[in-house]
Amino acid sequence: MPTADVPRVFVVDDQVDMAEVIAESLCHRGYEGNALSEGREALRRLAAERVDALITDLGMPEVNGLALLRASLKLDPSRPVIVMTAYSSLETAAEATGDGAYHYLCKPFRLDILCRLLENALNTR
């Protein structure tokens, strides 16, 4: 059962398997990982629930990762957001970090690196 002192992290990716693998990995490392596959659902839940950090894919239909980043920071400017993408470019990296992303990761990446980034982000929150 989740408690308030366990960091709650949303992992949003339209590739459901990817979101679930990351969320499960976070659970094994002491986080409450929540896999979401739709940006609209993530927006609704970010506004209604306690979320300590957000990990989001950049390229998703309807509500993309940049829209989630902006909405998340509007709701809670101190909430760290890590953006991940399989289609990296300097422009999207600059846009994401310029809009306030804590970090920008290119897929594929190692889960231990993501977890280290998340830990650092939550410690500096």
C-alpha cells in the first residue's frame, strides 16, 4: 500500500509495455510507479492526484510530452519532469529543457541511469 513518504511517479508512454516496464522497475527501487498510456488521462490525474515526479515520452498522439511537461509545471513548478524520446533532435531537447524539463533522455536508455536521474531530481526538488 502506497504511503505519503514513498515518491509517486507517473510514467507516461503510448507504448504501454515501455511505461509498464519503467513503472515496475521504479516499484522495485522504492518508488510508487504508475504506468499511463494516454496524455489526456495523465493531464487529468496530474491535476487531481499527488504526483512527485513525471517521466513522459515526447511523441504521443493528442497530448504530447511537451504539453504534459508544461501542464505539469503549471500545476506544480517544483515537480521534476524527465522527457524521453526515441526521436531525439537538438531542437526538441532544447525545447524540452527550455520549458523546464529536469532531463531529456534518448531511447533506448538504461533503467539504472533513469533511476539515478529521478533520485537526483527528487533530492533537489
